[in-house]
Amino acid sequence: MGRFDKAALVLGLAMLLAPLHPSYPRCRVRSGKPAPLTAPPAAAAPAAPAVPAFPRDFTVMVLGGSTSTGRGTSAPENRWTEVFRRVFEAATGSSVTLINMARGGTKADYFAACFPRYLGGAKPDLFLLEFAINGGNVTRLVESIYRHTDVPVALVRQMSCFPASRYASGAPTARESRPKQREQQRTAGYVYRLHEFDLVNELVPYYGSPCSGESLPKLFDLNVAPGQHLNDLGQWLLGEFVARELVRNWGNINSASRRAAAPSVPKELESCFYADEVGSSANSIESVFAPEGEGWAFVEKVPGRTDKTCWQSAVPGSRLVSVAPLDFDRATMYLEFSHRPAKLRVSCGPNATTGKSETLSKITADLGMNGTIVKSASLNGQCHGQRLTVEVLDAAPDRLARVCGISMFVSG
């Protein structure tokens, strides 16, 4: 027997004898019929997320631009704010009081000044801010809210594809909707840890680019200022989205720890002089200024109404001067204009040393479109113990200069 044959014999005997070794794992044999094969038990369906407890009466205040007023829709009930109210009530059982303070063509700065004028009625449970299109200093608006309330704030990002023709043509500059204004709202969210309902990111998986030639006609009004405002479908999608996401994220939005992690609001004292839409104000702008010579008059804001709400001039070179010396570290002035804006120069002085006035701002209300719009203009400098002068550089009967309010802040 060869060497190879002997090795094979030894290996075979080892395999036969191995099951007799006490450490060899033995098979477990069960008598009876084998158990029938069955499908594995179905996994339990995930439980629906619990709807957080909302107050039975839930008050929401909306601050924003023309989309939030319903521009682009065919009927008031199609506004995103109304869709939001209905969907939210159905999901939570709450009764929603909606306080819609939105104004077309208005930046966040308009609402940031004289903020207590919005708090005379029911206290909101939530503020929704919609300024991703109109922009402005959204951070200062949030600070004004937190300076006077402890109410949670959330941001709403909608979109605009105006003018539609530029987007439809695929122009390279039409790739993003209002990037500067978008960043102004995003900055406020970053600084104060705010939740943002971002409709653009929500719609991309379903519509691709909302401003594409295919999606734009589905989502935007193409009759007036084509591409500027969401249409009935666009507003319905926005309202439903905000309601659904508010229910889902309320615990995070209404988190005391999240608010505590945000920086403290700067301490400032505000002096506000403004006449609102019905001509009323605790401190009327009429009492702050007086004309120097001819040209300025305190007149109604809207033709045919008796409210006296703005100083107005159509005369180049005419001057409006504060009645008393003013004191501020920063200030915002509110102007009203139409599609042909006037030009103004605002100065503080005279300086006690030089005898001259310092120009704080030269203002051209350059966002004009048909209709009346309020523009907020920051005065770039301080004015302490001196008079403020508003001088008309360019105006005419069809380019009226209107000064409708001023908000002055002193640090401390």
C-alpha cells in the first residue's frame, strides 16, 4: 500500500470515529411530523406620530408681503393663510384666529418699528414671518418681537419667478429666486435659531425647479406681473405645507431651551412716530416735523380718504425740519411712493463745531411699481441734540415725496 493510500485510510477512519467523541456537537432529533412552514409574522405598522397638544384657541399673526395678502389667487379663500387655517384646524381640532397684518411691497423693516402697535388685540401664540421675497432686516424684526413678547417665531419661505419671461428663457441670472432677500431671512433664522418652512425644497422633488418653463405656469399667476405671485395651486401647496410642518415641528418651534440658546436681544429704547392706515398713532408723525417755507403739507395717504397720515411735497428744494432736536443712535424713516419715486436727502445738524449738517442718507425709493408702497430707509449715522432735515432733491406731481413715519433707537 502506497504512502498516499495509507493517508487516505487514516483520514477515512477519523471521519467515521469523530461523531463518537464526547465534544462533537450532536444533532437534535425530534420525533413526529415536521412543523409546517409558515410566513414570518408581519412587522407591526409604525404608530402614527402623536399630534402635539395645541391650545383650543390658537392665534397666529402673519407678517409678510403681497403673497400673504393673497395676490395671485382667484378668491380670498384660496390664500395660503386661509388654507393653512383650515388644514391646521382639521389636523389639531384647534380653533384658529388668524391675524393677517401682511402688506404688499413691504419689507420686514416696516414691521420692526413701532411694534407694540400690533399687540393691542389678542396675544398671538405664534408669529409667521414671510420675507424671503421682499427681504429687509428680518433680524431686527425678530428682535422687536422678542423685545415685547415671549411668543415663538417661525419663518415661511415662498418663492417668486419674476419676470416669468426671464426664467422661461433659461437666462443664467434667473437660477435663484431673490437671493439677497432670501439670505436676509435666512440670517435671522440662523442668529435666533428659528425654524423655517421652506416651500422651495418641498416642491423640488415633485416639480423640479419651480421656475422652469414647465413648472412656472402650474404654480404662478401669469396675468398680473407674471411669475411674481403664487397662483391658487401654489398658495394651496404653501398653506398645506406650513400647516402640516407646524404640527410636526411644534415641539421644536415652541421649545424654551431653543429660545434660551439664542443670543439675547440688544437693549434699545425706541421712540416711534407714525400714523397708521386709519390715521391714528400714539405719537403722530405730524408732531415731529414742520415745513421750512413752502412745499410740504400733511395730507391724506389715499385720495378720497380723510386720514392725514403723511407729509407730502412735489416741490424740489423744499425742506421738512424736525420741530425739536432729536436723539438717536440709529433710525428708520418710512416713505411712501408709487412707480415714479422722488429723491430725498436726510441730514442731521447743524454741527456745533462746523455749523454744517451731516448727510445721513440720500434716498431714492427704487423699488417702485404701480400702486402705493411703503419703503423703509435706514439713516446711516447718529444724531444727538440736533435737528433732522428732509430735503426734496427731485419731485413732481407724479413723483410725490411722502414721509410717513420715523422710528428712532437709542442703545441701552
